[in-house]
Amino acid sequence: MQIEYDPSTMLYSDIEGVHTRVSGYGNISAVDFVDDDDKYPIWHYYIQALISVGYTPGVTLRAAPYDWRQGPTAYLDEFQSLKELIEDTYLINGNTSVAIISLSMGGNFFILFCNTYVSQAWKTKFLHSYTSLSGAFGGSTYGATTTISLSSSYNLDEKYSIEFQEMVSTFGSVYWLLPTEEAFGDSVFIISQDNEYFSPKNFSLLMEKANLTMGAQMVQDMKNLRNFSAPGIPVNCIYGYNISTLNIAYFSQGFEKQFINTTSDGDGTCLHESLVVCEGWASEQSEPVNAFPIANMVHGNALFNSDAIVIFLKSLGF
């Protein structure tokens, strides 16, 4: 899964001998389950809920998977595919506007699409509404710790931790998910053994200190693509809270060991300040913005949470 970044073009490519592609674009089979044996669901429960109220896969119910490893500087082709899929879905359903739903970084992807790739007139014509599940609009401290520290590699043994960190550090998406200055200002998230303090204002320096030269370059290249302002369409923000979430990570032995962590309220992945960025859009646009906080809903569990599914169906009139 490792990829390579070309700073001259700001594009990504597979490593030599590997070719990856998004399969089944527009088809829900691409997002129903992770595996071919249907053991690990992704959007399965939402798909079944929508089918139960009359949606038809491939016609009124479609999917737009994308290569989540890449960073936002490489999304032009992805955005064009999404635009064409929305327009096609609108046309084959008798000029009916399209409702969008996403999880986590999918929200960052969609809001960037709305704010940089299509016009307000296009959005008014083609989009019914947007529902964000656990939208990571303000980023996550894990975006920093996962790239710089082996001790953050999900309790893997050392051999696999090294391989995992090397792989993840090539993903532009991880750097895109660093905490943003818009959400957190100059709040400190990383403190080194030398008492160096790292905040959204100097994350590129953090990557340099961690010997992630290409990572530092990616942070710089995407710095103007991390401000998620109001999209100009009706929005529903569904997110969890009341879960202890990594706030500040203190390191010893370079960045090899996290020896103290502090936590704050969030959904286990994103802090509360990140998850409520979308609520602020209410003061930036005339279209409605509705917030639906759900106590104790873990970040990815929005895909399985019955309350979240009901909220989404209600936004569609069911």
C-alpha cells in the first residue's frame, strides 16, 4: 500500500511493480463490505436501511470510493469522477437532486470538492444535502503521532511497527489530517524530549525533526487545502462525544517513545473541537446546518450506530 510523492507535480503514484485502482465506481458493492466474504461491513447497514425504504442500488443508491491514501493535491481526477457521477445520478432519476453522506476524512474530501471544484449554482442544482459522519474537519492528533512514532503503531510488534510507520508516512492523507490552525489555533499537540513544542503552525518542522523530509514537503504543499469553510448546501453533522481522546503527546528518546499522553473530550480519534467545525458553518451560510451529537459514539462506529442511521433517513424525508 506504500505510495510515492512527486513534489514537482504534487501527485502520487504506486511503487514500482504495484498497480492499485478503485473498483466498481458508482456501484455500492465497492463500499458494502471490506472483504469478499462479507464479514467486515463498511456502509452495509446504511445500504440496507436505504434499500428498505425503496432505494435501488445502481440507480438511486450509488457510491463514490476514492484512493484515501493520497493527499488533496492529487484529487482533481477524483473530483471530476464525483462530479460526473452526481450529474448522472441526477439525470437518471428525473432531475432529482442528490444527497451525499461520508465518514471521517470523506467529509474533508467532499467539502474540498464543494469549495474548490464546483460553483454555487452547480451545488444548488445538483445537491439535496450533505450528511457528515464523524467529519474530521479540524484534523486529529493521531495524524501526527502515527507518522512520527513507532509507539503509535497500533500495538504492533517492533518489526511490523517499523513497516507500518514506513508505509503510513508515505500517505498524503495522514498529513492532511493533522490538527488545523483554524480549529485549534496555536494549541500544542506534540512536545519533544528537548522541550520543543509543535502546533498546527509548525507541523512541517515537526516532520523535519522526525526525518520525514517528504512529509514536511507534503505539509507545505497542502497548507492552503486544510481550511474547510461552509459548503453552501444543507448540512447534517453527526458526531460522537464523551470519549477520552488523545490531545497532547509527550515524547522521550527522540520520537521513539510516547511516555505521557493527555486526553480530552472527543470520539476516540478526533477531539471535540475538530468534530464541531461543521457547526460553525451555520454562521457562514444561509442553508441550514443541523448538529446531532451522539454520546459515546466512537469515531468509526457511526457506520453501525442506529441513531445515526435514523437521523440520516429523516434528513431524506423518511
